[in-house]
Amino acid sequence: MATDYDAPRTTVDDDGDTRSDGLEALGAGAALQTAVIDDDELEAADSFDLPGADLSSEEISVQILAAQADEFTCASCFLVRHRSQIARDRDGQLYCVDCEG
């Protein structure tokens, strides 16, 4: 027997009435639930740094390495890739397989 999953669901009550389970049933069930707030989670959340926080007093140090002999910089995405990723050499400009793919 084929089932039409797009058809509205209906149930039959004990007295034979057919009713539709829709938003009304969801609203009735949601009214019975209450929210429980865990204080430990709130305290833990205060210790997290959110994106966009003021980091002007932070100092970041990054070590810059020169391009290695087996690397190239893609002329399209400007990412440093291994030479095995070269897809095309157009007038001295090297392109990676992701940009040419």
C-alpha cells in the first residue's frame, strides 16, 4: 500500500471524532513545558571570549617563512601551494588545481 507523506495527518479520538494534529497540538504541549536555567552554565559562559571582542591590548607574533623551493603562490587565490598542485602556467603566472578545476 502506498503512503502519501504529503497528506495531513489525522487521528481518530475514542468517540470517533477525527482531528488534525497541527500547530494547536504543538502549542498545547509547549505551554506545559517550563525553562530550566543552569547557573553553572551561565558562569562558564561568562569566561568565554566572544568574536569581535576588544583585542587591541593583545600582541600577536607570527613567524614568517620565505617561500620554499617546492612551493608556489597561486595567481588566482594567492595561497601558497606545493608544486604538485600546479594546474596551469600562463605567461609565468602559476595557477593551482582548485582554481583551474
